[in-house]
Amino acid sequence: MITLLYLFLIIFVFYLLNNLVNENFQNYVNPFFKNKSFCSFDIDSNKCKCTYQKDGINIPFNSPEISCFNNCNNKNKEECNNNTDKNAYYYCKEGNNCKKYKASIQNKYISTNNCGIDVLTNQIKLPYITEESCKNSINLCDKYNKKNLNNSQIKKNCLKDTNCGYCENNYGNGKCVEGTAEGPLDLNDNCSANSKTNKYEYGNFLFY
């Protein structure tokens, strides 16, 4: 009887210690992220995420959710970027429209001011400071790059237009760009028919 009692006590103590260790582990925040992480709205996924930014690099890198006290996922777009400043805004080109977002002028949160990731270069798309500059950047083919369309729909609609070509990377992600049979008009798109990374297509409109 005494042996069983000791065995029960050992199991009970082990259970308590195991729960204590798990709880401490779950609440542990890596010192690298501690006091550096904040909620940031991801335009591409339309979700609020826990992020941090490196000094001198205006990019919102992903941070463990625990670093933001697990409260980013539950926030909507309006609540997410709570470090914005009154009357400070930036603009993003979305399709053939410009969308207005609240901005932060504080250096430690400056990475929240971005327009998502470019599907071809995987680089941050920088925001426009004014609506006018954003609208001036819109070209004839941007109207096909809508978020509610998948890549095959964008490509199909794009290649019907004689003013446009479609540029696609190795992962099947692409966008419609201004171009002719010779290639894209903007050389910064880094696309060509013979490219091994970003392949350019033009001319499907001939079949319609």
C-alpha cells in the first residue's frame, strides 16, 4: 500500500513539473524579439501578423506570435497597425486603383508602411507618399492585376490585350505588364521570352 502511495506521489509530482515546464516554454519570448515586435497588417494575405524590423531595413520580418502576446491574429485591419499617426497616410497601387492606408512616421514602426511583396522579385513594394504619384504610376495593363483573380485568370485576360504581356516566375506567380512582341516596356521587370527565371509571354490575343 505504501509503495503504491509513493508511486502515486512520484507521478503527481512529475505531472506538475511537466505542466510547469510546458507553461514556461510556451510563455518564453526569445530575447532577440523581446520589445522589438509589433502587429503589422499584411496587405497580400489580408491578415494582421506579428513582425519586427531590423535597424536600417524597412521590411516587416515575421516574428513569433508569442512576441506580440498572441494578440495580432485576433485583430482586424483597423485595429492591427495601432502605431499609426494622425493625418499620416500612404498609397498603394492595387490593380488600376490607388488605395489609402494609415501610416506611421515613427522610425521604429516605419516598416508597416509598405504595399506588400512583388510577385516576381519577392521584394517589398514601396508605398506612394501622395495619391497623385500613385495614380501617375498606373499603366494600361495594371487593370488585369486584381487580387480577386488567380494567376491563370490574370494571364488569360492579359494576353488578350495587344498593349500587354505576361511575366511569370518559376513558381507560377505572375503579373501583367506593359509590353510588345519584343518584350516588356519597363526593363525593371526583368522579363524576357528566353529567361530562366521570369518568362515573358505575348500574343495570345491572336487566337481571339
